[in-house]
Amino acid sequence: MLERIAREISDSGGWIPFARYMELALHAPGGYYAGPARKFGAEGDFVTAPELGKLFARTLFHQLREFPSILEVGAGSGALAEALLERYQGDYAILETSPDLAARQKSRLGSRARWLTALPEGFRGAIVANEVLDAMPVHAVAWRDSGVQERGVTLEKNSLQWAERPAQGELLRQARSIQVPVPYLSEIGLAGQAWMRSIADFLDEGVAFIIDYGFPAPEYYHPQRAAGTILCHRRHRSHDDVFLEPGRQDITAHVDFSALARAAREAGLEVLGYANQAQFLVNCGITDVLAEVNAENALAYAPLAAEANVLLSPAEMGELFKVLAVGRGVKQPLAGFSRNDRSHTL
């Protein structure tokens, strides 16, 4: 992967945008998500909500059960699909761009789901993207006294290094609209915004649920967050060295939910709800799911209680993770946003 990146830098005149570097390191052949190494769970590099157990999926099911079809984008290990399909009786499709992950999902799920390699031409139902947007390439930006700079990657003495060039085009336009103290480093997710617009192209009727860690714009570009949000994950450790072993570590950036909501609206979708994960799960009835297990049966209840703590605690996933719902042609209110909807903060 390092050789491939070095070759692309050379072919591009000695510099590539960080977004391109992130795309290569994560999604190109030989990249992190294209490789066979275990990524999810205790033996991998990070744990997602579905990997904790079945409580997350069983609670989410209460929101999804009325939809005739579900399309899961980026299904990871298949844990969410497996737990949902224990109760969901409708059509379940998975859009997975990683051949290795798709093979693992098929081994786990068999004929209970069907797999897509591209977005459908039309869709009616619920779209679920759990921890997908954080792995989409972001443009790294530096606000300097000299103006807005795009941060990119160069090669110095066989070592990958940061290098800056004046920002241009849509990146410059959006960066100029963001008020931050100078100097300041952050990211703008143009790819994520484009993905939201693509949802509008094929969603005939239904809802897309985007579940990820991130903030609305005022918090994302807070003066105290002056170093940006890019992080790397390997063996359950987080660090900010994006050039360490490219292709062997996850590279992520927090999600700007305001930008996603704006892109959805501009494409003709309606913002149907926005809440932190804890409130969303409470609204969907996580306490009712917990009540299905006898609390006096410690062997069965204790793992669920521990899982609930991770999903709901502000110190764990409860506050940092958010749920954004956008859609078209949906008349009934969504249960997950029945209380404390924060759409007004976007």
C-alpha cells in the first residue's frame, strides 16, 4: 500500500489531497477494508454497537419493523443483520463494497439476505448506515493567516508527510463559510455530503438512518477542537498518526451532521429526526427489550445490563453517537425521535 500511495503521489506531481490518501489507505485493493484482517469485535481493532451483543439490534428493530424492506449500507461483520433477521420478516439487502467483508457476511447470514454491489435505482423502505460515514474520505483543511489551505500528503525521503496547498473550488467555498479562530485544523466531508445526495437519487419512499459519532456544526468547529477529529484505530488503541502502516489501521473522522442534513435538504429530502444514541434507543423502547429478560437471572441479565450501559452512558456511546433520519414520503412520526428531537441544532 505504501508503494501504491508513493506512486500516486509521484504521478500527481508530488502531492495528493488527504481525502485521496484516506480513500487509498482504506478502500483501494490492499487497503484496510479490502484486506482480510479481522477488524470488528474484541479480536479486531474496534467494537461497534452491534458487536456488543443483540440489545442494540433488538431495540433498533422496534423502529424498523414497519418498513417492507431494509437496506444496510456497509454491514461490517454482519452482526447487526444477523440480530435483526431473528425478528424482521421483510426483504433485507446489504450494500457492501469490500469483497472480503461481503464474503464473511454471506458465510454468516446465508440466504437470509441479498447483496448489492451498487446503489439500487429505486428503493422503498429503511436504509441503515451504522458507522459508515466516519470511514468516508474527508478533506483536511487548515485555516491560516495566509488563507484557507487544503492539507495533503507528500513524500520526503521515503516518508509520508503533511503538506499544504491553497484550497480551491467547493472546498474553499465551504471552508470560508465556517467561522473558526486562526490557526485551526479540521475536516470537511465532501464525500459524505455527496453520499447523502445519492440517497436522494434512489430513495423513492422511506427513511435513511445514519448512526455515527459526531456533532452538529457549532460543536464540530468549536474553538477548543482546533486539532480536528481525525483518528486512527488499531487493536483497540486510538492515535493520530495517519501515516503509520497505511492499509493496516482504520482512519476515521467524526461526522458533521449539520453538513449531512444540509446536503439531504438540498437534494429534496426531509430531515425527520436527530438525537443522540441514548435518547433514540430509549425512545425505541430499550427498557422494554431489557424487560424481556428476568432481572433475577443474573447469568442472562448481567451481559444485557452491561451492554445497555455502553450504549446509553454519556461517557461511552450514549452522547457522542448520534442518529440522523432523512427521508421522503413518510407521514407517520418516527418513534426514535418522539422525545427530545434535536433537529433544531443542525
